Amino acid sequence: MRDIESALPTLRRSERKVAELVLAQPERVIHMRIVDLAAAADVSEPTVVRFCRAIGCQGFQSFKLALAQSLAQNTSQEPFVLSELDTARDYTYKVFDATMETLAQVRDTLDPDAIEVAVDALCNARRVEFYGFGASSPVAIDAQHKFFRLQIASAALSDPHIQAMSAMSLTADDVVVAISQSGRSTALLEAMDYVREAGAVLIALAPSHTPVLARATIAIPIDVASPDEESYTPLPSRIAHLAVIDILAAGVSKMKGDEVNRHLHKLNRGLQSLRSDD
């Protein structure tokens, strides 16, 4: 926000209209698409892009990320720290507050266009594979379960050798979703190289400006604060990745429509016999 204020005197009149709207209503702007912001400021979309670059951002999405981070710094609660005096109620609230804050930040910086392109690729894939190591492995397993239910042939792979062999057998009709909370796993990067050589679509969920995201065909940045490795802190990035997987699954379900709804109804009806009536 300070960068915008300091840049005001150097902005063109039309760019200044965008800046003034952002300064007056930042919480509203964070939820806008570029077309919405242009209309609200009564300027063109190229003017919005010029404004973003004038304040040091590469484009509209990087501007929204910077704005979200600025708002989070101004309104966020205390950093997650456990105290010896904490009661069960205290650390329960701390974990939930940290998680909800992270989810809101990620939600506000996701690129709807990237989500839409990813959903289209997933919906039309012959096969979808989810790659993840460490804390990302459970996210890959959860994703496989969701997409299996949507009648999409899928697998979750966390062994580097299996990933490599599987990647070599892919085709241009297949999709791989690479999941990384660091964005720098060397084993994952090697598997991604094999995927690219096979010609498959490569979706990445990882932090901005990381090698994993740079290798992707479709990049979906997920930026959260890094946990303190010297003491226990919750891992909200895992929850954020799970939420983005849910978004992709919801988009695929919407595109498939009645066909998948009938299938899910059939599954749920069949599963009733496996559940206790007690």
C-alpha cells in the first residue's frame, strides 16, 4: 500500500484512478478480476496492467498477491507460537486461526484463468497422475480418491522410481499434477522432466518463483508462510493444497454435469450397505 501511495505523483491520470480505488477499497479489490477493477475505476484493462507495472508488479496477478500479502501483514494475528501456559482451548483456536488466515490469503491470490485451464485439461485427460513427496504425499492420495470418484483414471505416486517409470509411459492425452510445498524437490523436478519429454500436460501446485512452478505447463501458485522448523507449528500449506485440489475437483464435477452426478449417487447408494446402522 505504501508503494502505491508513493507512486501516486508519478502515475498518469487514468492510472491514478486505479490507485485511488485500490487505496480506498483494498478488501474489495482483492476479490476483483481485472475486468471488474477496470470497470469500477472507469478505465481500460490495459490501464490496469500499466498501473500494476508502474508500482513494480509484473502483472495483475502478481499485484493481487502483493496486495493480499500487504493486507495480511496489516490485519493478521500474532504469529503461531505455543506457550507452556496455553490451555487446550488456546492452542485449538491458534491452529484454526492460522489455518483460516492462510486459506483466505490463498483464495484471494488464486488465478481463476489458470484454474479454468487446469480444470479443462483434467476433465479431458485420458489419465491423471498426482505426484507428491513428504507432506505432499497425503495430498496426492486425497486427490486420487477425489478424481477416482469422478470417473477419471488416476493414480497417486510418491516413490521417485515409480514416478519416473510412469512418467515415461505417458502420452499427450495424459495429465500430471505435481504437488510441492517447497517447490524445490529435486526428485520431483526430475520426474517432471520425464513428463515434459512424454508430452503430457503438467499442472503444478507450488509456491511462486520456484523451479517446480517454472517447469509446469499450467502453473497454480500457492503461497503461504513457511513453518518454524525449530518448534511445532501447524502446516497450513497442506490444508491450502487440499483446498485447491477440492477446487479442481469441483470444476471437473461441474463440467461433467449429470453424468458424474448419477455416478456419485450410485456410489453413495452402494456404500450404504457397508455402513453400520448403529
